[in-house]
Amino acid sequence: MRAPRFVLAVLTGAMLCAGAAQAQEMQQVSYRQPHPGSSALAAVSNIIFMPVRVVVTAVGAELGGLTGWLTAGNTHAAKDIWGLFDGQQYLQPDMMYGEEPVQLGHYEFTMHATQP
């Protein structure tokens, strides 16, 4: 009864070590300039952005489903409505710094809320 547990523990440890070694080989060392202002602003902005975004996503899902139902199951019509509500569900520091755009549906916004 102890032998199967021991073998399972050894195999699990070996897989974890092999996975960690493989992940270390693939990583490239790169220097990233710190932006503490962008990080703090993204964290504070997400307090308001995320609940609003969840509500907007839920409304978009309902409208897309209703559109599909009203058009006799036309998935293209439903996907057209769902496409209006695509985008990120949360803000990231790179978005605040202007390195990555904020996508809301088919629109992209580049913010420069913090300066370099």
C-alpha cells in the first residue's frame, strides 16, 4: 500500500522538476522599466471598471442570445451583437502607460494616463 503512494510521489516530483527546467530554458531575460504609478492607477481604476464591464458583458450576452432567438437561430446575427461587447475585462498597467490599447468591441483606445 505504501509502494504505490511512494511511486506516485516520485513520479509527481520528477514531472514538476522537468516542467520547471523546461520553463527556465524558454524564458528570455529582459529588463522592464518599472511604472509604479501605472500599476497603482490600474488597480484603483479596476475597482470601478471591472463591475461595469461585467454588467456590460452580461447585457451583451443577453442581447446576442435574444437576437439569435428572434432571428430563428441565426448564429451570425448573434455573433455580430456579441462582437460589440468584446474586449478586455480588466485594465492593466501597460494600458495606463499607453503601451497597450484598451479594446471595447471594435474600438481601440490608447491612454496616456501616466507619464514616463
